[in-house]
Amino acid sequence: MKYELYVGNIGCVHRGNDGLVALGEFDEYVKLSKSEYGRASNEEVTLFKDGELIKEYIPDYDDVSEN
């Protein structure tokens, strides 16, 4: 399985086969998105597994959705 993590204006920040690592990176970037400064601040965070969206954070809704 291949995991890819994208952050708003940054682009792809993670590619790998370990789901636990990908989920940890997702959580870390959600924290950065919620912060008030930095390049990832207020940016969408999306995690894909084998090309399908499995988890998403949209700052306007301040919620994480899972598919």
C-alpha cells in the first residue's frame, strides 16, 4: 500500500508504505495547519492510500473527516 500526504500550498510532504507513519505525519501537519504562523498554517491536509482519499482536514471547518 502506498500512502501520500499533501499539504495545501506545499504539495506532497510524505510518500511511503507505512500507514502508521503516514497517520502520524497527518496529525503533525494538522497541528501545523491549526497554528497561526508557518508555511502550513491554515492549509488543507489530505492523506491518500493507493490514490484514494482516506483522511482530510479542512481549516474552514476545523474538523478531520475520514472516508
